[in-house]
Amino acid sequence: PRTGSRYISEDVFDEIPSRIALLRQHPRFGQYAASLSGAPLNRRSVDGGKVTDHHALIVTENLPSGLSKDEQAIYDMVAARLLEAFSAPCIKEVTEIHAAVGSSEAQAKGTVVKSAGWRAVRGEKEEDDGGGMALPNLEQDETLPIKALEAVERQTKPKPLHTESSLLSAMEHCGREIDDEQLRASIRETGIGTPATRAAVIETLFARGYIQREKKSLVPTDKGMAVYETVKDKKIANVEMTAAWEDTLARIESGEADAAAFRRDIEAYTAQIVTELLETKVSVAPSESEYPCPKCRNSRVLFFPKVVKCADVDCGFTLFRNKGGKELSDKQLAELLTKGRTGVIKGFRSREGKAFDASLVLRPDFSVGYEFADKKPSKGKSAKRK
């Protein structure tokens, strides 16, 4: 079943030992599953109060066979996470050394894994914590010889561009950016959207031309940046608003808040953001656009896959690329914008399906019409003999 929960209830926990026993037959995790036999299981994921429409994914009592490569990979992911969730924690000893070097201070950090715990399921190695190895045994106030000194100049690095995976994670954990502890706790288990809708939200951003892919990275378009600059300081884009709603809904459920008052607040908020957005002017013209709008003359036009539009939404000037069954090129549209007409374009189709050639002209009301060449009689044509 589709679920966003990471918890199970007590009755499901009763089934976990038998599911772990089933995994003893797993070719990769069988040995580890056998080591959990009779051992106390970690109950960190057992909390019926945090179970949503369905509990977290676990393996069933059926041992799979005949799975495709992709199906086996997904099953292994669920099986490995189940074993990790109910395993003992990973215990490590972290040592820090602080040494005085003249008026400066030097630091070193080392890590020793005492018990691999859940990390042993997939054989994960301990990540480098700045040392990643055991440090020598030292005594308080011990003096060490200096072998070498080197000054290294470095620069801080900006955050990397989002990938689809990191963006999904950021949507899920958006509450980390909230300062208010109560609001942060309210949105901790929800985030932006649900596991079922987050991917669809990202696809909508692609479909509407707000973001684009550059290899694995997601990059905002000029249109996306224009929308961001418009709404970034408005309440509609404030994550704390969602958190406040979740907090109020929880208090309504417990009888601490009034549902009718919350609804009135929502109505007032809706009226406020609609008014703000209707009064906002959005300019999405890229700086490299060369063509002024022929209608308002104050803004530039922006080329889209299906239309050419004025960057000023209040102007409303729009040209559709498809005319008479013919898809107009950027060059033809640019000619129409700058000269008010195009050269002869071949291959238009009438409503009856008949082909014809014509020039396009921009009319005084900024609609687009056809102009046909005058048909003149040919000169020097001999008369028909009787």
C-alpha cells in the first residue's frame, strides 16, 4: 500500500520476529537475519500514534521468487530497511584533541566503531567525521613536537543545486528552516505535500516551465525566477503558514481550538492573498529578449513553446505559434513582431483541409490575419490556336 508513515503499531510489531526469521533465507541478508534470532529488537519505529493511513512498509510472509531485477532491488530495499530499523544502534567512540600552538589552536577528531549495530546489515563503512581513524593515546598537557606548518587558503562553497532526490527530501523536511520550535514540531511529520503528491508537484514545475534539468541538477528558468521574486515575501510562500495550520488543526482535534474561528481565519487569509496576487505585476522577460511588445511598447515579449506573450501580464498581448495548422518558427514570429508582417509562408491549411500559401500580418487590433499575393496574368503567353 501507498504510505508515508515510518512507524508501525504494537500489533504489527508482534509479527516482526516471524518476518525477520523469513529473511534468513535471503541470499544477501540471511546471515544477519539469523543473528537477530532471540535478540531484543529495537522499538524506535513502534508508535501507533504516528501511524497514518497505513503503517510503514514491511515484507510480507511470502518469500518472493521469479522477481525481475528492478522488483528484486525494491524488495531488497524494504527488507534491508526492516532489518536496520529493528537492529541495535551503531555505537562509536569519537575522540577530539585540542592542542595549543602558540596563540592558535589546532584540532583533530578520530572515530572508532565499537559496535556496528544496524550498519552491519549492508556492510556500510563509517563515514569520515573529520578523522575517520583512531587517534594516538595522549595525556592532558602533553607536549608534542611540530614537524611542519602550512597556511592553506580556502573559500566557502555555496550549496549545490538541487537534484530531484534532494528536492523531494527538502520538501519532506522543510520544517528544519522554521525557527519556532512549536511550529517546527507541527510540520515535522508532514512537510510540503505528501509522498504521493511531491513527485507530481515537481513534474508540474517542469510542465509549466518553472524549472529545467541540466544533467542531474534542477535549475530555475527565467519564468520560475520571476514567480519566485513575486511570491517569496508573501504569506502564500511561507512554510510557517502551513506549520501554523497543522498546529491549529491538532489543537482543534484535541478540543483546544475552535474550528469555526479557524475557518474564518482561513477565509480572511484567502481574501488577503488573492488581493495581493491580483495587484502584483509579473515580468518574466529574459534580459536577452530583443523584441519590444508591439502593443504596450513598455515591455518585452517572451517566447514559449506554444505562444509568444508580453512579459507584462496586464498587457495581455499574445501570439499563438500554430496558425492554420502551421507551426511558426522563432524567425517568422520575430519578423511579424518587428515588421508587422512576414514573407510568404507555404503550407497553411483551411478549415476544409485545402493547402494555401500566404503572408501573415499583424492587424491594428493585434490579431493575426492572412494576406494573399495578387494574381497577375502572365505576359508573353501565346494565344490558344483554334
